[in-house]
Amino acid sequence: MERVEDVTLFRDGRGWGVLLALRAGELRRYRYTSEAQARFFAAVLALGPQVLPGGGEVVAKARAPRRRRTGEDTAPAQGGETARTTPA
């Protein structure tokens, strides 16, 4: 089951649509021909259905968090080895 975090209704040059943000970090975009259809599906998706409709364009997926390297992470330790610190 995919959990819905946010539902946004939008209009652009191509028509009406719904942007759906999932808690897993994925963004999906659904396009509709009329404002009424887009509003209806935005309301349905806001209820958090167990199964999402097919045909949605995946806009972005969640990425694994990147580790930030700082000067102390790469400072040589005694004996010429590289010291690694793990975040608390």
C-alpha cells in the first residue's frame, strides 16, 4: 500500500492535472481533460486509496540520502590509514 502525503491540483498549458506526492518520496502526475475530472480524482486520491490508478507519469523517485564528506572524515589517521567517522 502506498501512502499519500500530498495532493495538488494544477493547470498548465496542456490542461488540468493532479500531482501526487507519496511518503516513499515518489511524485506522480496524472493528467485530465477537464477541471471537473481533475478535481474529482484529486478528492479521491486525497482519501488515500490502497491501489493507485494506472497511467500516472512518475515525475521523481526518492533517492538514497547522500553522505556528506567533511575535512575530518578524510584526515589521515595515525599509521597512514584514512579515518572514518560515523554520524551519531
